[in-house]
Amino acid sequence: MKYADIILPLPLDGLFTYGVPTALESAMAVGKRVLCPLGKTKRYIGIVAAVHDRKPAFEIKNIVQVLDDEPSVPEKQLRLWQWVSDYYLSPIGDVYKAALPSGLKAEEGWRPRTELFIALSPTYYGSRGIAIARSMLMRAPKQLNALNVFLSLSGIAGTDDNEPSTEYAPFPSDEKKSAVKTSSAVTREELMNQSHSTLATIKGLTDKGILYTYKKEVGRLNNAGEEHLDRMKTLSDAQQTAFDAIGKQFANHNVVLLHGVTSSGKTEIYIHLIEKAISEHKQVLYLLPEIALTVQITQRLQNIFGSRLGIYHSKYSDNERVEIWRKQLSDSPYDIILGARSAVFLPFRDLGLVIIDEEHETSFKQQEPAPRYHARSAAIVLAQMYGAKTLLGTATPSMETYHNAETGKYGYVRLDQRYKGIELPAVEVVDVKDLRHRKMMSGPFSPRLLSAVRAALKSGHQAILFQNRRGFAPMIECPDCGWVPKCENCDVSLTLHKRLNLLTCHYCGAVYRIPDVCPNCGCKDIRGRGYGTEKIEDYIRDIFPEARVARMDLDTTQTRNAYERIINDFSAGKTNILIGTQMVTKGLDFDNVSVVGVLDADTMLNYPDFRAYEHAFNMISQVSGRAGRKGKRGLVILQTKNPDLPVIHQVVANDYRSFYRQLTAERRAFHYPPFYHLIYVYLKHRDDNVVGNAATDLGNRLRQLFGSRVLGPDKPAIGRIKLLYIRKIVLKLENGLDYRRVRQSLRVVQKAMEDDHRYGALQIYYDVDPE
């Protein structure tokens, strides 16, 4: 008898072994989906990881059904799943849940999309037939109008003999079972919209037998038409030099860093590299950190590569993602996939090039739920599996990437010149601490920032205001006793959302009514404290009533098309001030922005994390790069209470190397990346005493293995989320350790802790290479 090891979509380590009935043996293959029983009543769709003859020493159940004719998950993708599971210490079932669209994980699953189409009955073919049909409708003007609109849409009315000629539609008649010709397909919805008809009007035409309806399977994927390589722009001299240098670096390195200043035209270089790869019959994976970025780049790529481009990200419906997955498995897959981090899990046939744009971005790191993988690292590993090359592009490299380039592990290409010779923006630092002392601030705005925005609007230009806090106010507070409302489920203050008229927890999503009085002292003057993007928007509308203002943050981009609407409106000049969180920092290209305001640099600089300065430098530099991209030099107003900090001066001078050298010395001295690897070990439990004792126990066990490399346990900054108390242990592991043995040791210790009856329901999980 044959046996199969199966990956099930469950957060459990290891594989599940099932028997393969004789009738299914010929259909079994690695990567296929199979229906498996579990327990008394449950059934799951699993993925075959191995087929073998080794009989288990325990009682097993048989696979119920093989669901695929061909594997749904290619062998290389399964190898990537296993690498993600091993490296990030995550159950492979969690990797399966993250990788595969839901429609491929359910018994019902994906269904092809159908639409209802309208066709002309064969009885009324030809000029004579149409004349008869029209005469029948002389006393039904609405139906006659609908028929005439149908004939126009279908193209029938424009032919000499009115004989349709484009495609075939099934005619629902017992007498005429053969397919009959129909015109250009017309959907019922299209006919109703174009003729302004009701459903009753269309039904009247079908009841009379003049028209009939039929269902037809339609794809959900956009068809952008033929490619137009002639639309590719000629590279500038600086871009061509960089393009040639990348080719030379690829000869000796599998991974190359393109370090190009903002607005240097890195995307054009990517396009030329993509054209070269697909001309060699290779596929390309183009990863972006933020869905918002795909809005602008999609149109540029579709204009050139047409329907050879596929888009894949979490705002697509599950059915759309299933169709893209199936297309990638077909004989005509997309040559180019553009997407956010989840696109790394798509199947490829012959991957030749991976481009990771804005490689420094923290959005490439998955946080919740598991697996907590970094898409940049996963994509590099995937490329290696295919023998493909990887290009990392950014104006502000991550410390790890720049270190790998400096030490020769990665190739390195520098692009210092902005496209068309445009200067980098001028950065003016404003000391808001001094201005507040002199009572010169207007809320969160300095006089210099307001005058710059006013001048931009007067000259017909646009402005971007960056505030990395959403909501109206980060908290509300009683001015008399200092009471601040907190979430009942999490140890975090609640954020005021004025338009919702609610307090919201940004960790568990719970919402609360805004109290009328302070429950602690009875004060009725409870006020918002601090500034979120929603409050900034209100201020700006009051100060500049003539301005057309838009806001881009998590609250305004919930729907699939929200990003596109906000970005397109700003690009077209329909809005002239854009307020946003870090979404507005990420490589967006606007032609008419002359002023960028960074309202509060200190919230980023003072964050309790070893990467705070790195993230702050990157975000401020990136959002600064949105200014003055075409026409003339832009202006950045950087508001801070600490203008003398070295990192502020390095941003002003755009001096990445100085910033890197300073941070490198600190990282080396205090045992942080890129010289050490970090693993955060988290413990969660509903009982604070249980998790505290378990954390102390686990810390002691780990110290026996890793000694002084173990720090903690400690309570994190937010010590309770969703009613679970949290403890954190940090492992600092120097480069060169055998990480396979490290991970094995961690799993052994974890198993011992979970088997200890004192710690029932204890959750232990890891964040490897935290961002």
C-alpha cells in the first residue's frame, strides 16, 4: 500500500500521514490537493508533500479524494514553503494558509464566474426577421428601444444581411440544439444600462421569443491587450550606465543592490530589465511593499507589456486570486507578476528575474498572523531555487542589505543623478519646541510650513503633509485628573475617530462610545490629545478653505479601489493637498508637488526600538523625495523638537553613508543586525501569573543552551492584546552560528514547555529577523 505525507492548513508542526487507496494511487502526486478526514467529523483539503511505501507505526486513515489532475503547488514552491517554515520557526500549516488562496483550500472552493448574456433568436435573423420583430413591438416602445440598442451594441444592425458572425451561443431550444451564431457578446446588465431598461422590459422581449438569455463563463482577470514595447522610454545616460552595470554585476552576483536617489528613474531601469528577461522567455516577479504603489506602476507596465502582466495582492477578491493562481499553472501563464508580499507564493514555471522595489520597507515583513516571514528574504531564496537573479532597488537601503553590498555578498550599483537633472529638494528644519515656547505654532503647524503650503497653492502646485498617526487624536484625556480610556482587551489607549464618533483600539479593533464625563472625577471637559491624520485634515480645511484636500491612511483605504481613487485624483490635480501616514512615503510619483511637510519627526525618532533611527531616516528621506520631482526644486519642511540630532543633519544632507557608518558602530557595539541575528520569543496566556512563570522558566532553559545571548523575559511595551498577557525574550545570535541547530534547540525547548501541565493553553511563537 502507498502512503502520503500531507500538509494540512492547521497551526501544527509536521506532516500528517494517510493511506492511499489503491484506486487513487495512479492519481497521487506531490503538490496535488487531496481531501483528508481528521477526527470523527472534520475534513480538510491538504497538499501532498511526499508519497512513499513506509507504513506508519500508528493507525491511519485513508485519503478520501484527489482533487487535482495536475499539481496545484509546484515542487519549488513546496520547497519555499518548507524554507519559510524552518527559517521563521512557523508550522508549515500556517505557511500553507498564507500561501494558497482560500478558494483552493475549501471543498466548495472556487467557482468560475458566469454572466447572463443576451442573444437574438434565430427566428428573427436577417433584415426581414428584424423588421418583423420591430413591427411586433410598435405598441411597446420601451421594448422596441431595448431591441434597437441591443442590435446596435451587438453589431447586428450594421451588417448588410444582419447575419451575426463573431461567436456562438447555445440556443435553449429542443428543436435547435446546434449552436447558433451570435454577434459581439452583450450582457444583460450592459443592455439594461445602455437602454435605460428595467428587468421587466428585457423579460418582455424574451417572453415574446425575440431575444433569449444564456449564461457564459467569464474570467475575472483584466485583459490589457497587446504589448507595446515601442512605448518604452529611452534610458538617460545615467540610467543606461546603471543598466549596464547591473548586467555586469549579475555576472558575478545573484543579488544586486541598485542604490538610486529618489526620482532617479529606477522604474525605467526595471522596465528595461523586464523586457530583457521576457525576451529570453523568462518570467519576472516584481514585488512592491504597498498596494498603493501598484496603482501607479500597473498602468505604466500595462501600457508596455499589455496582458503579459498579472497583478496579485490582498485587495483582490479570493476568486480573482484563484484565477491568477490557475493561470500561472496553465500553459499560458503571465510573464510578469506585479504584487505585494503574498505574490512570492505564486507558482512560476521559469522564473528568471526578481525585482524588489523599495526593499528597505517594513511592509515586506509579515507581522500577524503567522508565518512572520520577510518577503524580501523569501523572494531571494525563491530566485535561488530557479537560478534567477534578484535586483533590490531603493534610495535608502536597509542596514542588512547595504552591509551585504559593502562586504561583497551582493553586487552594488549607484545611481546618484535624478532624472532630467532635477535637484534634490531643499530641506528646512523647524524647531517646534522653540516655536511652542514662543507661542508661534498654529496647532501642529509652524508658520514656515503654512506659508510654504500657501505659496504652493497660490502658484498652482500641490503639497503633501506626512503625519504617521491615523485617527483624530491618539488618545483622549481628562484635563483635571489625567484619566485616559484604555481598551478592555489590550493594554493600550484608545484612539479617537471623530467621523465614526467612536474610540477605537488599533490592536484588537474594539470600539467604544466616547464618554460624556470622566468616570474617575466627573469632569465634563474630556479632550483629544495629540494629532492624527483625521485631525490634521480638519485643521487644513479650516486654514485653507479653498484647498481640495484628501487623506490617505488605513481608514480611507479599506476598499479595493480607494487607493486608486485617492492617488489618481491627486495625480490629476483634482485634489491639491494630500495628508497621509507612511503610505505617502513609498515611492509614489507626482509631477506637481512642490512642498512636503513632515509634521512630527519625533514620534518616529523616539519609538522604543533599535531600528527607530533607521526607519525614521528612511521614511523622512522617502517622503522628502516626493517634492520637486518635475519642473523645479522642491521644498521639505521638517518639524522636530530635536533639530541638533545627527540623524536630522544626515537627512538634510541626504548623507546615507554617514548615517550608515554611525549606525554601524552602534549596532556592532550593542550586538544588533547586521552583525547579529535577532529572534524574539513571545509567550501569551490569559493568566498573567502563568505567562510570567512560564517566561522565567523558558528564559532559564534557553540560557542553559545559549548563555548570555538570551535577554529577558520582559513585558513588551504593550503587555496585553486581545485578553492575552505577553512576555518577550530576545536572542542575539552572532553571525556564523549553526542556525539549523539553533532552530532545532528552540523547537525542543518549546515542546517541553507546551507539554508541561503547569502551562496549559500557553502560546509560544517567534519573530525571526524582526523589523
